[in-house]
Amino acid sequence: MAKKRLKQLKDALQTKHGLAVVIAALLGGPVGMTGYMLAIKYIDPGYTACISAFYPAFGALLARVVLKERLSLGQYMSFAVALLGVMGIGYLSSSNSIVNDPLLGFISALVCVVGWGSEAVLGSYAMRHALIDNQIALQIRNGISSLIYALVVIPLLGISDLIIEGFTTNNYLFVSLCAGVGTLSYLFYYKAIDSIGPSRGMVLNISYAAWALILSVFILHYVPSFLEWVCCGMILVGTIFSANSWKSILKKQLF
């Protein structure tokens, strides 16, 4: 089975759809994530969250142009509600923000938006090929992304010692657990993109902001404000109604 999958991976890389995943890996990983981290450095995590929340909107626009994917008016409205909720949580967390370089931070956040939105659309395009399922696509994505991080990003930023220290301290088991959970989440993310399309996959993905708030209540004993709960509700309701047609949800509730 493993030998068959390796051959499938090799054959997939020789197609234009495989090349699309390689480009998606570069845009979503080294480009998008580096932009996100630089934005945090220059304009604070809260403001970065507000701007980066637009990546599903950019991705949906790109999907409409490239993949001819269309949502209903109600789904687009729900999409907007979810995005406003994520932006709201980001803004509420930025009350003590220190802005070092607004212009550079804004540009970095926009790079993140373009990178993450493009990744989902290119990934969806690639998975239309018979050789490329969500697992093969993710294998290519993570492999290329990790390689570029190791050979380019980490040496360029000069953080090799910090990476090594992360695996030599007592926290390495926790770091490894987080990496495993992150990989699992990406597997489900790519499965969602393949199953329901990039627009709905992306908007469901940003619901992490709501779940992070809920989990922080139980794990960190954090007490959210009323407005944070409102934003949390907006995200959950918005993602549910944007991932499904309003008619199908109401029909399930009525019958």
C-alpha cells in the first residue's frame, strides 16, 4: 500500500495539478505564514487577526474567477457575518496593542491574505485530478513547505538555534503534540476543500477563533466579555449557514 501511494505521489508531481500544489505550498506556508508572523511583529496579533481574517473572502473571489464556484446570496451574507466575528475578536484583543510599523505590518498581513487564499483555491484545483486526493495534496504541500522553511526561511531569519532549543527543552513533547494536532487539522482542512469547495472550506477553517475562545474558558479559565461571546456566536452561526444552503438547514429544522 505504501509503495503504491509513493508511486502515486511521484506521478502526481509530474502533472500540472501537482505543480499547482507545489505553488500552493509556497504561498500558504513560507509566503503566507511568514507574512502573518511579520504582521504580528509590526502591528500586533489583534490587528493581524483582523486583517488576515479576509483571506477566505479573497479566496472566495479567486475561486469564483478561477474555479467558477458560486455560493447563494444567503451564504455570502453568512460568510460576511463570520468574517466580522473574527475581526471583532481580533479587534477586542488589540486593546493594548503596540504598533511598530503600520505600513509594513499592513503589507505583511496582505501577503498573508493572498497566500492563504490562493493556497485553498490552488489546492482545490489540484485535487480535481484523479491522481491527487486530499492526502497526496497535503503530503506535497507539507513536504515542499517544510523543505523551503528548512533551506530558506529559517537560515534567512537566523532562528536555527531557537528551533533546536525547542526540541531540547522539557517542552519538546508538548511541541510535538501541537505539531501532530496541527497536521491532523490540515488533513481535515484539505478534505473539506476537496469535499465542499475552497470557499466553504476556508470559512469553516476560520471558526478556530470561536473554538479557541471556548477552549480558553475551560483550559485557561479565561472569562470572555459580552462582546467576545457575541463575536463567537457570529462566527459559529456564520460558518454553519455559509457552509450549507439556508433552505437545507431550515428544512432539517422544520421536518
